[in-house]
Amino acid sequence: MEDKKWYFLEAQEACDALGTNPGQGLSAIEAAERLRVHGPNALKKKPPRGLLSMFAGQLKEILVLILLAAAVISGILGEWEDAVVILIIVILNAIIGVIQENKAEHALKALKDLTKPSTKVVRDGKVIQMNAEELVPGDLVLLDAGDSVPADLRLIEAASLRANESALTGESVPVEKDPEVIKAGQVSLGDRKNMLFMGATITGGRAKAVAVETGMKTQLGRIARLLDEAEIEPTPLQQRLAKLGKILGLAAGAIVALVFSIGLWRGENLLEMFMVAISLAVAAVPEGLPAVVTIVLALGVTRMSRQRAIIRKLPAVETLGTATVICSDKTGTLTKNEMTVTSVYADGRMFQITGTGYAPEGKLLDQDGSEVSPAVGGSLNLALLGGLLNSDAQVEATEKGYQVIGDPTEGALVVAAAKAGLTREASRQTSPRVAEIPFDSDRKMMTTFHRMEGFIRSFTKGAPDVVIQRCTHVLLREDTIVLDEGKRRELLEINSRFASQGRRVLALATRRWQEVPWSLAPENAERELTLIGFFALQDPPRPEAKEAVARCRRAGIRTIMITGDHRDTAAAIAAELGMLQPGDGSLTGDQLEQMNEEQLKGAVNRVAVFARVSPEHKLRIVEALKYHGHVVAMTGDGVNDAPALKRADIGAAMGISGTEVAKEASDIVLQDDNFATIVQAVEEGRTIYNNIRGSIQYLLSCNTGEIAAIFSSLLLGLGSPLSPIQILWLNLVTDGPPALALGLEPPQKGIMERPPRNPKEGIFSGGVGAMILWQGLMIGVLSLAAYWLALRWGRTLQEAHTMAFVTMAMSQLAHSFNVRSAEQSLFTLGLGSNRSMIYAFVVSAAALFIVILTPFLRSVFDTAMLRPSDWAFVLGLSLIPLILVEISKLRLRRTTVPGA
């Protein structure tokens, strides 16, 4: 089938060739069999790295190669114990690195699985939403504006359909599509007007099509065969860490050369000094840091996914912690997105509709509260019927209740009609749709044409102020009267009254035609209309949104509402949520249109609500905010939101209502379309960054301590207080587990009550560099003191080495608890708030004691059994970092918070 010229076949012929019923689609049984035969509808990707490949990658690091060289030289010189231990430590390091890398890849793969695109398909006569990878040849696919084309398709039906095929053809202008057969021998991709191709996006209209090719047999699949999957780029933080590693490497080289020279000058053993110098190089550079950062990022992203925020691009994790402005849509994000028609204005009267949500249960009440029948209601019946016919949404009963497939607002109209006994199926049989003008965000209207009792009737629904402009008459108690200026002002006043109550208002108008207009251009078909009435819909704010907005304010983050709704509606919801504060202003799209860029830049910091804006306006708003140095998070769901989502520092697409194009352009996908979720993601982003900085502080302060102890001891002529194997053991056991545990630290108290950090600040900003230096020197001095005093007390050299070794290891482990917070006391944090730290401490301490208490390992690691008094002394020294850092934190709190 792959060589068939599908564009050459009539739509019915294509369906026959694929064994598909163009009305019912495939059966579930047939689709399952075809999935088995054809395989998943996905492009083949480069296979993941195997464990052996990962292991080999770990051994390519320059510092590991230096260690291997040291092992070889040690073996040649007859120091077999040193050689074997170095090899064991290198292998253990590599195994840990493989475990971390494998865990990170699995976490990222799980996240990719969560963001698989979905598509609407007809199977067994029912419309279902399914994973695009399960699509098979012969499936009937339904597409709307903003959808990504999931496979190569032959059109069956199309209404004002346009597709962007730039990914395949290079043509940036959307292509008009129609299902008419093309009778030509060879036709280029760009000229196949009756075909849609995987990778294209629908920019306007809607379509019904049959899948003809899937997976690697699609046109995009043929291109994919020539390409390898791009590697994941390092995040900005990882790039900064790589630069830091190079700087530390150079510094380590200088220190090694100096130490080696001093040792030779003092007449130290050449081999021993060589091993000390090599070990010192390893101690100076935290080779495990990249792995720690990767695993912390991956685990943090996994935690975000459990909170319904899917991170598509790792740099977003870092950027989230710096966000200063969150621009949010209203409907479905700040509100529940459970639109309900509460009132209908028709016949000059106000009718109430009871019931909430999508369950078709409720009553129609007149102004006096009495129940009415829509048939008796005159224009009310036409309003409910028009709202139903002019909607593409479907309401279905599921195990979890009723749900809407399609636009929630249209779903509300369908539910309102159902409460009056009007069903979608019956109404479309008696009044079939024969043409339509799809909704457009610029026009803010949608028009459908229906054959009714020998004539054509069009229904136009949309924003009241726009629809009323197109009306010349109004329907009043089944009479059509001229819409004069007085009546127009009265209707607009009703609309404003609804909007001021926080309700969304849709106007519905109609016109009779003898035949479908010869031109469906809006300027021709959407004029001289007769207004039927208004629908007032209510979408209550999410209960959690108000607290989320308050959290943002405490965190120094501005919240801005950007919506296509009426200004009064938007302002009412914004005020209820606390987004619109005294002194804040609001702007409409029309006002924004009249502003030049300089005027918008001047106004944007004073505006909390942008109403009646088109998606194109979002891009201008983002640019204006970024001009003032803001780090902007922007939510969006439509295909036209993609430019703003890309331009924003953090683009957040809606997982439920969002189009595939919006998701592809975004950094984050909010699975529940909830504003509170992005606020939780900001908190998680701040936490992850803090945790990574904590891991860096811990690793570098430990390395600084090792360097300080060895360097100072050599200068004093005492020799090295630590043997090379002991230094390597410290790097493996003492540094690794606590550094990872610090990456799992829960959010600190008050983390969302601080202003956002500057995205340009370095890793060592905020006093971190100074803390690394003095805390590292403290650890080094304590270890050197233990070594010096042991020699003064007449202990053997082996005992002195052991006392320095234990002091260094235990003081580093004790120091890991200090690093959990730069300000808060350990007693405030509590030991149990991060159990991973306790596990890391126990594992590392147990390994240390095993090395000293096991006779065989004592000979390997050059340690000795210590006397009880020596144990008490070194363990007491190891507690000093806790005491000194607690005092430092207390002074810091008293300085920053007077009276603390």
C-alpha cells in the first residue's frame, strides 16, 4: 500500500482500499489486528545506551584515566595493594555513575511517555480520544485547528481547512486543503491538496480523514530514516558546572605540581608523593558532581510530574525558580472549566436554567420562578436549538460522570439544550449542517448553516459586542423588529450586567437564506443578522487558585490575567482571586491595538488584566514584560499561542485543552490545566536549584578540606595526613551518598516567601563561595589537628593517619547536615524531614567503621585500631562543624531578622 498514489483515488476508493467504513470507522478488533501487523504509529528512535556503553563512558573521564594510570604505575613498582584498591574504587565509581545515569534515563523516558500526543478517532461509530501511537491505516481521524496531523491522511471531509506543512515542504504559508481528487500522474507533496502529512499542523478549519500510512512509512518517516535523534543539550546550570570543573581542574593541576615539588624538596618518597599528588587532583575536582546534578534534576522532574506538571525541557526547571511574572489564561486555568449556562436572555425576558456541570439535569425557569417549556418560550426554543446546532462539542456519560469532548463553552450549550429535551443527534437529523464558517479569534464568531423546512438558516454565535454590530434586527416574541440605537444600548447594558457578575456571555443571531450563500466570506455571510438573545455562562474560580495567587504575591511574583473574555468578566474573576489589587488597571485588546511598543512598555507594569485580547497580543505583552527584565511564565492552549509560549522564558501549555502545537512550543505541560500547578512547579524549581547548590557547596567544601589538610601538613613538614587510598575512599563513600541525599531535600520553610533569584547570579553568589571556603578550611584544620596531636601524643604514624582519616570522614558527614539549609537551624528542620540524609549518614559511617574494624581492610587502607580515648577525641572533633555552623546561622538570622 505504501506505493499507492492516494491523492489519485476518490475518498471512497481510498476507504475501500483500506477496508474502512467512512461513517463507522474500524472496529476495535480490526484496529488491534492492524496494530499488530503494522506496528505502532511512531518514528524509530535511536536505541537507548546499554549498560556496557554507559560503563565505558564513565571510564573516559580524564580524572578516571589518571587514576588508572596511577594503578598501572603502582603495579609496575610492586605496590599491588594500592593498584588493586584503586582499580576497585574506579570500578565502584563507574558502577555508581551507571546506576545514576540509568536511573536518570528511565525517569526522562517515563516523562516522555506522559507527553505522547493524542488524537480523535472514530471507531465502532464512536468518537474516542486515543494515543496517536495506536493509530493504524484505515482509522478515521477528526482534526480541528491547532491539532498536529498524527499520520499521512487522505481527506474525506473538510471545512475551511488550512495546514502548515513547512516541516515537510519548507513553505511557511498555510496550504488550503480540500478532499477533491487529483487526477495527475506525479504530484509534489506541496500540491497534494487532498492529503495531510504527519508533522503538519492544522491552522484553521476542521477535517475528517482516513489514515493511509503510519509510522516509518509516512513521508516524515522517510526523512527520519536519514536522521539520528538529537542528543539532549546540557542545561545552563550543567554548562556552568562544566566551566567550573575546568577551572577547578586547572587549579588542581597547579596545586598538585606545588605539592609534588614541596614533597620532593622535603625528601619524601617519590612513589608516595606521586600517589598523593594524583589523589589530591581527584580530591580537588568533584568528579561525581555532573552525575549528582543529572540525577537531582531527573528526580525533581519526576516529582513535578506527580504534581501534574510535565517538564518537556530540563532548562525550565532552573528557569522556574527565577520567574517574576506569571501570565495566565482565565478559563480552565484559574477557573474550573465546567461552563454552565445559568441564564438565557430571549424574547426580552430573562430565563434561568438550574443545574451545574455537564450532567443534563435541570429546569428552565421564567423570571417569576415558574417552570417553562421551551416550546412555549418562543425565541427561547430557537435560542437553545441554535446554540446546539452551532456547537461541535459532544457530551458523553463516562464512569467518572459526564464529560465534554470539544470546547467546554459549546459543551455548556449542548447541556442547556439537553435540559430542554433537545438532543444533538435528533436536531442534526432534522436540521443538518450544510456549511460553516469556523470560529476565528480575530472575528470572535462562528457561523453554521442548516437546512430547515425548505430554507437555509444560519446561526452565528460569538462575543456580544461583535455580534450585535452585525445585527440589523432583534427577535422579540416571535416578531422581528429593527435594532435601533436605543435597543442596541439596552442589549449592551444587559451584556455588561452579566459580565460584571463574572459571567461569560455569548450572543446568538440568525438569518434566513434561500440557499447557502455563494460566498462564505465573513463579510458576506455574517451581516444583516437578527439577534435571538444571550447565553450567560458561569465558570467558577478554582478553590485552590485564590491561595495560589496569594502565594505568588508572597513570593514576589506578579500574576497577570490574559483572556479573550469581556473586561468586566475578567475583572470580576481577577478581583475575586486577588489578582486585581487597588491601583491595578486593565486593558482591552482594542486599547492594546492602539498602543505602540513604547506605550505598552510604559503601561504593562501597571496592568493586571488584559481582556478581549487575541493570541497575537500575548507576544507583545511578553516582549513588553521582558523589556523590564522580568522572567515571564506564559500559559497558552491554542495554535496561535505558540509564538508567545516560545518567546516566554517559561511556556506552559494546557494538557487538557491545549493543542499539540502549543504543547510542542512549551517548556511545561500542565496536565490538569490548573494555575495552582504552575505555582507548585515554581516552588519545585526553586527547591531543585537550592538542592543542587547545596550539593555543590557540600562537595566543594569537603574537597577544600582535603586539600587544606594535605597542603598545610606538607608545608609544616609533617607529611600527608591521609594516604592516597584513604583520599579515594573519602571521595567515593563520604562525598557521594550525602550529596545525592541533599538533592532530595524537601522545600525549605519560607521558600515561597522570598523574592525570585536573579537568573544571572553565579553558583557562588549569595555568600555560597565564602561558606565553601571557611567551612572547607574548618574541616581541613580539624583533620590536621587530629593528625598533629596524634603525633605529639606518641601515636604511631598509622594511628595518626587513622585519626585524621576518621576526623575528616565524620566531620564531612556531620557537615552534610549543616548544608541542608544556609539559614535554618538543624533543630528547626528536624532530622526526620529528609530521611535520605539519615540513610546516607548511616551507610557512609558504617562503611568507615568496617574499613577500620576489619583486619583485612585495615591492611589495605593503612588504618589502625584506635584507643577508646582516641575514638572519643576524633568523634568530638567531628561534631565541631555542627556547633560552629549553628552559631554562624544564628548570627545570620539575627542580622537579617532583628529580634530573631
